[in-house]
Amino acid sequence: MVSPRPTILDVARTAGVSSATVSRVINGAASVDKELSRRVRAAVRSTGYVPNAMGRSLRRGGTSQIAVVAPDAANPYFTQIISEVERIARGDHQSVTIAHTEDDLEIERECFAQLVGRHVSGVLLVPVHSTLTDLSPLTEAGIPVVLVDRWIEGANTDLVATDNLDAGRQAARHLHERGYRRPAVIGGPSQLRTTEDRVSGYLAAWREAGIELDETVVLRGDLQLESGAALMAQILAEGDADCVYVTNNRMSAGAFEAMRGRDDAPALLATDDDLWTRLVTPSVSVVHQPVRATSRAAARMLGQRIANPDEEPSTTLLRSKIIERESTQRGRRPRTDGSWTPRDAGHASS
């Protein structure tokens, strides 16, 4: 029989391990067997055990620890967020735990269990899914959460993100103002609101400009470089589009690689001002997300939430900006050797 307030012994009995093993798992020891760790985490969830965060904090000498949970360790956008948060945390005498979910819900659930065990003071989270991510392990443990970059539908928590509808609209206006009239867009999975809002804003702005579009102009990838390359190859093979907006940075890099050196390449507008966009030929125009401002706002919001847990949640949307480079300049086209010559006048027809 589990006691009204579960203890570490209840968890140990449920998991069939010693209390010492439970303690090692919830304290984040890396030496525990993976199967035992899974059993302990499952027992923590089933018993409803919540470790004593105050006692842990005292044992650590009062050190405040926050966590950043992001999907992809290789994505420069998330790497920049983590780096900026770590810089801010050092100034506030906080330590930072980093976890990556690989955009996998099961890994995300395991991350949450580990963070509860580590008694973190708060979590900056880029969620895996807009409807299936379950924050309850964190919220039931009293751990404040601030969402970064992505939404969770119906979640009663703080959010800091780019205004993605506006980003898509800016992308379309930039291309339209330079004389392009046959747009395409490489989006992400339809259930990911971040890229889906960019697609929606992009299509809406083109239609407002009098360009009739149907859903065939939208190609969907999986946010990875390979899908960007494959979809750009499809666009090149079809030969209909004179401009392409790519709604994710990794797919942008793939799209550029597929069109590089092609005389018939459409204008390319990428997402995020990654280093490669400035170094390649032609240099690539981008919709630049305010990553530093996002990180600062999220860290500040988490600090406020930790200090005042009962305040109403708030949403902060930050505006992107267009950085124009060679890839969207009108009247120029790439040669196969990487140099540039004037575009044919006929190519500019609406």
C-alpha cells in the first residue's frame, strides 16, 4: 500500500530496486543501468513521488539550476539559444542543464522525469509536439516552464516565440516587391505550428497581392537537410517557380545545395542568418529570427515565473527581419561556375 505522501521507499518497492538505486537515478547518476533507470522513472510516475527540492537545494549550497530542453543539438538556431541562456545564467549565478529530445515524444518524457529528479528550478522548453507534449510531470512537481519557439495548444504557461505569421508575410512581400510572381514554399510537417504559420502568412500575403495560388505551391519536408534538397530538386524538375521560401534553416541549407550552380535556379529566401548563408556563392537572403532577443526574453520570463509562480502566463512574440543578399536580387542569375550575370528579361514576367 502506497502511503498518502509517497516516499523514496515506495518508489523502491514499486520498481523492485534498493532505495540507494532510486536516489542515484533521481540525482542524475549516469552509472545506473538503463533498464533500472527506466523502472525507477516509471515508479516515480506511478507513485506520484516528488523529491524534496528544498533539501536538494540546501545540499547544493542553494545553487539554482535551470534546464533548457531543445529538439536538435545540431541545429544552429537551438545552439544559439542554449549559448545565450548559458551566458545569462552565468551572470545570475545559475547552472544550466541541457537536454535534447531529438523531436521524440518518448525521449521528451524521459527528459521531464530526469529534470524532476534533478530538482531544477525551472525549464525553458522547445516542445516536441503542439498537442501531444505532456507538461504534467513538470507542472505537478511545481517546476515553472517557459515555452520557447513552439506552442503547446491549450497550455497554461508562458511563451516566447517569433511572430511566424508575420515572418511569412514579410517573406512574400520581399519577393513580390522584387518582381517575382511564381512562388513556392518548402514547409515543415503540417502539425508543427512554427513552420505552418510561416506557410500561412506567406500564402496570405501573396493572395493579398493578387497572386492566385493553390496548395500545390506548398511542399512539405521533415525539417532536415535531405528533405530540403529533395524538395528543391522537385521544384527544379517541375520548372514552374521563380522564387522559393524555405521555412526552416536545415531545409534551407539542403535547398541551396540542390540549386547551387543551376542557371535555371529560382530566387531563394532562407530561414535564419546561419553562417553558411553569408559565405556561399551566391550569398543567400534570409528571414532572420531574433535569436538573442528570444533567449533574453525567455530567460527573463523564467526568472519572473520562478519568483512569482502565481502570476498569469504571458506570451511574447518577436518580429523577424529580412536580410537581403544575392539570392533574391532581381536582374541577376547564377552561372554554373558560381559567378553572376543579368537575368533574362522574359524570366521577370508576371
